[in-house]
Amino acid sequence: MPRGFPPLLDPADRHVAERFSYGVDARLADEVRAAGGGRAWFEQQLSGLVLESPRALAVATWFPELDLPAPLVRSMQEQGQRTVRETADELIARTFALRTLTRRHVHETMVDFWTNLLYVPAGEGRSWPWRADYDRVVRQHALGTFADLLRATVTHPAMTGYLTNDLNRKGALNENLGREVLELHTVGREAGYSEREVVASSKLLTGFTLDTTTTFRAGYDPERHATGRVRVLDFTHRNADADGRPALDAYLEHLALHPSTARRLAKRLAVRFVSDDPPRGLVREVAKAYRRSGSDIPTTLRALVDHPAFRRARWEKTRNPSDDVVHMARVLGLQPSGATDGSAFIWYLVRQAAAQGQVSFRWPTPDGWPEHGAGYLSASRVLRAWRSRYDVSGTAGPVLLSVDVPSKASQLPDQWPLTLAQVVDHQSQLLLGRAADKPLVRAVARTLDVPATTELAGPDDLSDQHYRLLRGTVLNAPRGLQR
Amino acid sequence: MSDPTTAAHDDCGCRDFTTTRRTALALGAGAVTAMVGDVLTHTVYGAQPRGNVLVVLSLRGGADGLSLVVPHAEKAYYDARPTTAIPKDRLLHTDSTFGLHPALAPLGPLWTKKRLAAAHAVGLPAPNRSHFEAMEVLEDADPGSDARIGWLNRFVGQLRGDSILEGVQVGSNVLPTSLVGPRPTVALESPSSISTPFAGSERGDAVARGLAQMYGDGRSRVHRAGREALELARLGGRYSEAAALPPQHSASYPGSALGTSLRRTAALIRAGVGVRAVAVDSGSWDHHQNLRGNINTRAGDLASSLAAFFTDLGPDWRRVTVVTLSEFGRRLPENGAAGVDHGYGSAVLVAGGGVRGGRYHSRWPTLRDGRLESGDLTVTTDYRHLLMEILQARFPGVDAHRVFPQAGYRRRLGVMR
């Protein structure tokens, strides 16, 4: 093959952006270069000073009813103006749209990570009117400290409803949330707490109220708070006041800063952002940074990205279906422009993630979707991913509605003539971030039923159908599922 | 391609297998499809000799065994559950100790025909009241090893069949822990779109060859998944066809997720694609509140889905054994929300081929003070021993001790013939 096309980004720079965005498209590559490289771009992203793209800001207007106060959402549902399912689906579609259009990549990625840790499904019966507000709260704290994030989420009405903490009261404890705060949200089972300590944890959480039968109004009632000394791990408190919230704050702060929490979060971050089986040394370093900074999220992430094991883990992660459909849209330059009805492209992405078996916020239990990538590589999922590429890789089609599709010429090289093999190489750099290998070139030639040596004079020499098949096949290379 | 349905069943020499065995067709099933077309597909495959099937139905959340199979002779049960205990006169198929929850009524015919049994005080070897850890322990079932390999994967691995569909999760595209491991297994959310792009056209053939080229030799997990996908595409059509037909024998499934999954499981079994182990999930068995209403709904759904499943299977029921599993039972006493929190021992239902049905099997520990585990029903039958008993009865060629390496020996409960 003649000299290939240069990569969009240096591999090390690309690696940071691959892991902390939903797909490196030409625009993001420009941003990384303008920032002075992957690490500098990452720092810029952590600063919170990145201006959001106008397109992402406009997404808020697509779903005007999503952010109404929970009791109002509930009354609309009672009057038949809105269903639980709609409310859940809109939150999912909005999230997918933001992931596709955002310029605040690291923020969006971390919102996803924390949402999956402090997990409340969308459309769950006891929490649904509050779920969009829960999303707002996670967004607010996603790059702050975990201590603040934990307090804001554990005491949020969505969590209260989901893990039945409204039923947890003086004289009639309900251990649901008290247990999961320990097991899932903070220290984990390895911390070795007893069933008595689960009870103490539940006791600290009493007092919150939520009317899940009619209004969905939330509050706090000191009458329902169980007072009395508590001990959980190395935390003790007199818990003597009728209002238990200060005691609870102290408890959650203690849990957030606990070494077991540091280890557990470090491991989970490493599984998400480094590899399914991350090196222990990296996990240790990340945990140390977390503890020393008092659970500061940017400091923790810096330790992860700066560790040599992070740099060595290029292309080791596979994308889950929700990440993959957004990635597909991003690298193909598809920008959703609205969600007027079910035919809109953004809804196609949600349906496609569902067909492939994994939609954010639709995991049924409080542990969130598994962070391991390899678990999503079921044969059926792979078949559906392969099929979906060709739905979206052309210039037009039944699923390409309410979406801006880039022109063919804008996605192809400037300089012609080129052989088919060279065009494949160009597309491979653009869509996969690597040069085309021989099996890929052969697969494209076979699919188009023309020799790889065929010379093309310009974009118009590639029919729309061939353009679609070429791009779909490039994305179907094994690398297309990796990051 | 060799016909996967003609391999991997000779390790089953059991009675039920031979009764359904008919004259094997000399042709591979694929060739038959090509010759006779879709119309006859079902009947033709229906005549294929096939082996026994194990269906593991996971009741996710921690099913309350004390409500499903009620120990009505225990005063302690009625004392601990003032608002949620089921009165004895409402129970079905009572013996001197136990009775079935009234919502299980659709299973009555199976019970009467002795195709359904219940086991009690079954569970993990040690209490674990965490959903996630208990489920992981239950499905990995190899406490001596750090490798994340599930027991169904070890089981299917021993069958040495060549069908990618030998071990299947129906109803989700994500593999449960029980199926994860070195033997390729498949999670199938639905029977649609199980084919390569443009399948059935000339273009489709070219695309499939291109994919085979790209995924052919690589050793990464993604390459392996691609090869499995190509293999699945070769069999998927038969499953899709079987699933497109209405249920057989006038079976009527509820529209629930479980009903849908079991309807698809029946189609998968009928399709003759070499399936031997199926994992099916039923969710929402976490009864922290409103036990009474929750168990009514869940048990009703379970019973009507399972009843329809066995009706649908027709004579094939003899080669299919269903077992329900849950990560733990519930607390004996009610909590403040008329619910029950996480407990320990639970009940298991076993139905279908090889079952000594119409009776309760238990080394019942009672609910007396000294016999409880932290106040809850204890476990006298390690779930692994129950599963080993099923495997030994239904898959004599499989070494159950290699499926559950650390389980050791224990006298059989007698659930299986």
C-alpha cells in the first residue's frame, strides 16, 4: 500500500480523549491539538471552564417537561398528560444527545460514571418523578468532591424512594438504603461490617419522608428519626438530636473518606477508564490521591491519567452498547438536531442500544451496569452492532431524520485521485484512529465488489451506496468496538 | 457444516431421552430447510433426536421461600408475620408440614401429575445477605478459585458439543455470571436480528466473508466475539423461525418479561439448535415492602409462565428440567413496611423431566429458636448438592463434582428419579 494518511492525533493524546469522551471526531481532535495535547486537554476539561457547545445547550429545549418539579410531573401523570415511561425515555434520550453533542467531555463521562455508581434507574415506580432532578444533582457535583456528591445523592428524594428509605423510621427500620450505602456507594463488603452495623447505618438514615402514593412531596420529619448511639466501622456518634441530619452528614463524610471507599472507588474508576483488570499499583496510587485530597475528583483523575499503566492500556477497553451507539454517531459526524417524534435519529440511538442489550439508566438493580467491557461482547450484541453500522453510515436513510448529516465530500480526502485502498485507509484513520490493515481493505473491496486498486478521481466517483458500505465496513473492524 | 443437533447428546442415556427419540434423518437440518422450505421446518426439526435440557430460572432479588412454600405447621411463622402470613386454609397441595402459595394455582396440574416438586431450606453454604455478592457466589459456585467462571459454563464445557447455542441466556443480551467462562455461550435478548448485515442477499454473503476475514485469526476478546457472532448467525435463523410460530398445544403465556422469555425458551428448545442449558431471569423478588401484594404478583406470574411453558413443550417436557434459584430467602419476621428484609434459607421449585414430583423434599430444620440462623430459616441443603442431584439424574455423562468443585458429597435429597 502507498504511504498512508497521517493519524488525526498522536496515539498518546488520542488515548486520553478515547477514554474520557464518547468518541474522537475531527472536532475533538482539533480541540485536543489546540489545547497542546491530551494531558493539557484533560486539564482544561477538569477546570470546568470549557464552554458548552450551542448544540448541546439547545438539547434542554427538546424535552421541556423533563425538568418540571416532581409533584407537578406526578400530577400531570395522574391526569393522563404524561406517562412514567415517557419521562424515563426522555431522560435517556436527552443524556444520549448530550453525550453526542457536548464539548465538556470529561464532565459528561464522569456524570455517567457517578450515575452508574450511585444508581437510580429511570422510570422506577417509587422515584421516577424525581429522577431528572437527581440527574441535575449528579451533574452539579460530578467534578467536585465525592463527599459532597455522596451527601447530595444519598439524601435525594429519588434515592429515598428507590431504596425505600421513606419506609425506614423509628421503631420500624427498613435496611434497604442503609445496607446499599455501605455495600454499593462507599466502603463495600470487604470493609467487613456486621449486620448490626447495617442496622446502625439504617438508623442514621431515618427521618426522610416521601409521599410515593399521591403527591411525591419529599421532606424530613424528626419524629421519625431513630435517636441513640450508633457505631458503624470506626464511626461512632451519639445521635442524640431529634433532627438526625447533622449526624448523617458526619456519617456520610466519614464513609466518603474511608480508606475502603478510596480503594473501592479507585478500582471502579480503573476498571472503567483503564482496563477490565487494572494493575494493582495504579489502583493504589489513585486511592492514595483520593484520600490525600479529601475525595477531590479532579485530583483523583489526574493520578489515574498520569500513571504509566494508564498510558500502556491503549485499546484495551471495549465499549458497552450505550457508549457504542453514541460513538458511532460522533465519529460519523452525525449531529442530532431534535426529538420531535419517534422517528428522530436520537431515538434510533436509544432503540439501537436497547437492541444491543444495554441502555443507561435501565439496569434494574441498585448496583448499576457492570463496568467490565468484555461482558457486553455477547455474539448477539456483536451481530446487532454490525447491522446497525450500515443504518447510519450513508448520506441519507430512514433512520437519518432530525440529524445533521455531513456531506460526503467533507468526510473524504481533499487530494485526489486515490485508490480504493487509500480511501479505506483515510476512513480508517478518521473512524477508528488507526491505519487500515489488509483484512479491512480486503473486506471493503469484497463488500463493494470492486478491486482495492480501483482508482477514484474524486468524491463523486464513490457512489452513495459504496460510501455507505465502505464506512459501515470500516466501523465493523474489530477496532470499532475498542477504545 | 456439520449439524450441531446430531452431536453432543449421546452422553445422555436417560429414559426420557429415548422415549422421544425418533428415526434420525440422514440429512443435516440445514439441507432439509433448503429442500423443503420454511413450512416444514418445524416438523422436520421436531423429529430430530436431541438431548436433555436444563433451564435455570433465577428469581432475582431474594425470593421469600416461606411465602412460596409455606411451613403451615410452624407457629413461629404465623407469630413472626402477623400481617403477611398465608392462612393454612388458603394453601394448595398441603401435606403435614408445607403448602403452596395460592397464587401458584396454575401449577396445580403439574403438581398433580407429579411433574413438579418443591424443596425447602435450600441455599448458600454460608449466609450472605448482600444481593450482589450472594448472586455472584451462587452463580460462580467455585469458592476455591479466583477465576470468574460460572457453574453453567463449566457444565456446558463438559458436554463437548459444537453448538454456540449450547448454553444460552434468554431475555437479555448480557451474560449472567453462571454462563461466563471459557466455553462460548450466548445471551439472546430476543430472536430477531440474529444474522449478519444484509443476510440472504448476494451483498450479505460478501459482507459475511469480509467479516470472517477481519475477525478470523485475532486472539483478542473482540476477535473471539466476532467469530462467535458469525457462528451464531449460522444458527440464528432456525431459532428466529421457531420463535415466529405461535406457542404450541394452545399454550397461553402471560405478557410479562418472564412469560416472553419462557415462550422464547420453548422455541429455542424446539428449534433443534443444540441448546442444553438455558438461564432465564425473573426480576423484582426483593420484598422490602408489601410482601403480600408483591409475592402474589410474582408467584402468579411465575406459575402462569411455567405452566404455559410446559404446555407449549408438549411431549418435549420429558427432556426439559426447570429449577428455580434465588440468591437468598427473607427474614422470618416482617419489617415495618409489611415487607421482609434479606434472610437466608429459601425454597426451590423443580419441574419437568426426571422430577419426583407432587411432593415436598426437605431436611426441614424447623423454625424453632435454637434452629434459626440469626433469626432466619437456616439451610440444610446446599443448593449445589441439589443441582448436582439434577445434573447426575439428567446428564449422566457430566461429572457434577467438576461443575461444583468444592461442594463435596452429601446424601441426596431425592428430588430426582
